[in-house]
Amino acid sequence: MGGFKYIFTYIYNNPFSYVIITMTLTTTRTLIMCFIFVFLTLQKYKTNLK
């Protein structure tokens, strides 16, 4: 639990870390969306090949 307290204190004292966290979350979401898109596209191609 002490680790969480330290992380929250760090975030609270460094407003710039909010930007980093937001960018990380956005990038992760974008990567997941791309992965899902590619996966669905591949599934579509597989059904078309049959």
C-alpha cells in the first residue's frame, strides 16, 4: 500500500506526469483498436478465402 501512496504523492507533486499518463493511456487504447481492426480484417479475409 505504501507504494501506491508514493505514486499518488509523485503524481500530485508533478502535474506533468498527468500528461505522460494520459499519453500512455491514449497510445495503449490506439494500439488495442489497431490490433482489433487488424484481427477483424484477418477474420474477414479468412472467411473470403474459403
